[in-house]
Amino acid sequence: MKLKNVHRPWSLSILLALSASVLLISGCNDNNETATTSDTTNTTSAAKTTLAILATTDVHTNILSYDYYKTTEDKTIGLERTAALIQQARAQYPNSILLDNGDTLQGTAMSDYQAVVKPVTCGETAAQIKVMNYLRYDAMAYGNHEFNYGLPWLDQVTGKNGCAGANFPIVVANVLNVDDKKPRYPATTIVEKTIDGKPLKIGVFGVTPPQIVLWDKRHLDGKVVTEGIKEGATKAVAELKAKGADIIVALNHGGMTKQPYSAELESAGNYVAEVPGIHAMIMGHSHSFFPDGKAYADIPKVDNKTGKVNGVPAVMPGFWGNHLGVITLELEQKDGKWSVASSKSEIRPIAIKDAAGTTTGYVAPDPQVKTLVQAEHDATVTYVSTPIGTSEMPIASFFSHVGDTTALELINKAQTRYVNDYVKANLPQYASLPVLSAAAPFKMNFRGSGYTDIPAGGVAIKNVADLYLYPNTVQAVKIDGKAVKAWLEKSAQYFKTIDPTKAEAQELIDSTFPSYNFDVIDGVTYEIDVAAAVGSRIKNLSYQGVPVTDTQEFIVATNNYRASGGGGFAGLNGSQTIFESPDTNRDMIVEYIKTTKTLTKANSGADKNWRFAPTLTGGTVTFKSACDKLVVATADDIANVTQTSAAKDENGDCTYSIDLSK
């Protein structure tokens, strides 16, 4: 059922009272044409009011506070709880707009179930869209993961082709048709509101990482092309101005970067904010938080305390529904024109914290959300609980950053078998080349996302989805030994440089480096020297006991994201790909477990093909992992780690030490 926003005219006295009650922070992009900014308030002739821009991003179909991989409640996530924050904000700010910044339609077993296992029909509304319709979203942007299931599915569930879908516009300005180079989807939309009896036109546009054409090449090749994020934003702002927008909001599905601008940048929010005419910006994709006083501190013109980027108020409200972004604009209307006098940016967590910052509880969920998706939820739980085999050992990622683990070995074994079989059957010209495999630990509690933890015993589909979070597809690349080493050198940036002479404790892991870019390449042996400079850390790289040469050729099994350049690995840009499978890496792992039946140390256990180069340090070298999990390290034959503290950090982790001399 489509619900419409209804706004009552406000009296001027009420508007002034509300405006006075809100903490206001000055500033906005001062290059606007349809609205201007000022650090002073005209108190004599300008009518004032507050507009709140409410935003979610990277929900990834975490509709309920539920972990489908553990089949248990998880109160730290869920749009059903964000819904309560939305209701609170709407009560606080009667003049508001609700937006979503993308990566919304993919991400959990529920989205996989509705897209792949039992696809929704034309007459059915996908669960995520159903809930967004209920919450009365005003607009949404396409994120990169919206394209994971292909254009026909995407067009169906969003309602683009006339099927049941969204009751709100979905926009992206930099995804263009191949033939005419015009936007395939609406680049912009105007949301009209009436404030104090006066119309207000709020322009909204979206931009998404241009790399989608590489990451989802099998779905998009020959159908769409992309242009740079700033280029798309510039055109969109011009279009919205021509439509008479009073206020312009950018839905930038990306973070920010210190890199110089180029049309290939994946995250360019600080450059989007340079486009004249933008009054507010929502960011995402990076699964980070802004403003939080910490993130993006080293980027010029970014204020992570007041929440301004180049003077534009901005938010990045986390991921999986754990925060709501709120930007408040104090508006003035004078001589028939709206202007922005001041602004405030904040992110509101679903977690309730005391004065010391300790979480004491979580906001209560909106019960209607669960009612809306109960059937889809139940079907998904049944699906993910389907057993496919057994394992004699735990499969966990707790220590994948400090040694070879079964968690990555299982992925690599499955990928190696799959690509080997394909090459022998279909690519005889490459049959003599060794097949290696690259895999990363997707769940290493990066920004509080948890760990893979599959105990010994039965293995179900939910466990495989927990091990391999994304619906990537299998690809194989042909590269030489020099490129293999460069690949590993990039992965080794996961570690900080350790000074062996220091007596004080040193942290091993660079917490800003995503764990999903720490690839372990199986089929070769190597050491990582964390005392060496970045770029020269890979030592003793060998294949079958013989040093790898620069010109030696290999096939490496990986996924579409990495093969097409995802993560910025040197030499990987899609041109080396010799095989693009329609099968997902998850399905390949499921098939491996089904055919193997029982996973043992002999057929799937960690083979210790990599280790740290022996280094004697004067002080302790530390890292973080889940508390009290040394039994898992022992199962993977990682014997040089010790838990040194039982005190949990903000992510629930404890401190461990590692003896690099062993």
C-alpha cells in the first residue's frame, strides 16, 4: 500500500520556536544559485523553518535484527530498529524527507533467496521494497550492489518495467545506456513539500562507483557504461536547477579519498561536494561513520566533528541499519526564494549508550516491519538451514590475519578444483599452467561486522553464506610470477611495519585496510616480512619448492570483483581474465562440500602455505580478535599467539600477542 506524506501548514510562531530549539551550525556550499547560505540570520523579514533530511545507506537487506548465518537475533543491526529512529526524527522535525543511499537490495540470505533461489514474481513486491514503501521513503539511489543480480531482476523489483515495486523514485546519474549515452535510470528527481503554505522543491540525484561495469561485467557488459562520479554530479545539479530545485541533495554512494580526482575514483565524496549548488550530501559504500570525530580526518576541507565536506553538510550513517543520518537545514524564504542559513549533521545509532559510551540497550523495533516480511523471513531461515555436509574441524576466521586457516583453505580448495576442472575440459591451451587460488577473509570484524564461526559438525548453506558474504562469481586470470608477487605485496599492506628494535608494544594490523583485500594465494608458499617496507615484504615465494620467476605463468582462481580491478591490485584490470563463470563462488563452495561430504584436515584443512618471516622483536606485537578463541587457533595449528587481555574493546574484541620469531 502506498502511503503519502501529509504536511500541515505551520504558524510562524511554531516554526520560530522549533528553529530556536535546534542546535544550528553554520555553513553550506556557498556557490549555490537557487539557494544561498549565510552565517547571519535575517530576523526582520525572512520566514524561517527547519527541514530535516533523514538518510539510510548500505542496509544490504538487513531488514530485521537477525543474523541469517547464525540463525539468531542480532540487535545491533536491522532496518526495523532504524524505523523507530525515523519515527522519532519525524516527530521532532515535521518537515522532513527520507532518503536511501543504495546497496539496499542485496546483502543477506533473504535477498539471495528472493533473487536466486525463489525469485519474486512480477506481481510480488520484494521484502526490502515492501518495507521501504511502508516507511514512506521519498527517494533512493542505486548503489553498486543493486546490480549484482542483473538488470532484468533489478528492473522488475524496483518497478521500472511495470511490475510491483517501489512507490518512490530511484536515481543514478552516471549509469548510461551503451547506445545513446543517456542515463539508463532517472538521474534526478524533485520531491515537493509544502512548508508554511509555501512550496519547496527538493532536488535529489544519485551517483554510484563507475566500477560497476567491471564488478558486474557479466550483467552489464554491452548494456550500460559509466562516467565519473563528479561528472555525473555536475550534470545532475544542472538538470535539477533547470527543473527549479530550491534545495539539492546528493546521494553519493561512495566515501572520500586523499587521491587526486579522476573519473575512475570509486569513492569521491569530497569531490562531489565541490560541485556548486549542492546543499547536503549523503555518503555510503565504505561502511563507515560521518561525522564521528575520527573518520576521514586527513582529507582537506573535511570536518568530521561538524559534519561538513567542503562546507556542505554531510552524513555517512554506517551500514546494515545501525544508524540513521540526520541533516537539518534552517531555511529562510525571502522575496520568494529559499536560502539555507545554517545546518547540522549527525548520525543517530540504534544502540542506546550511557554517558561513558557503554551500550546499555537498543531502540525497540517497529513491529509492523517484521509483520510485513514474516513469510519471507521464515522461508529464508528454512533455506539457509539446509544441511549439505559435515566438517571434522571448526571453520572460523578469528585468526585468518595471523596464519593460514581452514576458513580460507576451504574457499581456495573449492576454487582450485572448480577452475582446474574447467580448464581441462574447455581451455586445453592453458592445461599445462599451474592453477593457484586467491581468497580473503570477508568477516574479520572489520568495523564491527563480526567473524565467520562455523563449529565442527554439520555444515549448512547458511554457513557457506557466512564464510563467503558476497554473491561474487568465479573468474580466472592468467598472470606471471611478477604479478603474483605484486598481488601478495598489496595484500601485505594489511600489516603495519614492525620495528624489531622497539621495546614498547606495536599493533600488527592496519585497521583501515579492509580484511576483504587481504588475499591469501594458495598453491604457492611464501613468507610476509612485516619488518620490511611496504612493497618488499614477500619473501621466498615458491611453487612446488622452486622459487617463482617473474616470467613464470600461472592461472589464479578468484572472483569477478578482484579480477576486474576491485581493491586496486596492480596488474588486475579485467584484461587478464580467461574465464568468467556464471556460477557464484558460494555455489561453488556448496558443490565442493556436497561432493566432498566430510571435510577433514587432510582434504580441506589449512596447509600452512604462508607464514610471517621469522623476526625477533624487542617488544610485544599485538592484534585483536574475538575473546577466548585460542582453541580455534590450535585447530589450525597456529601456535604462536596468546591472549593477553580479557578486556573487550568497542567491537567486542580482546587483545592477543603474536611471537613473530616462531
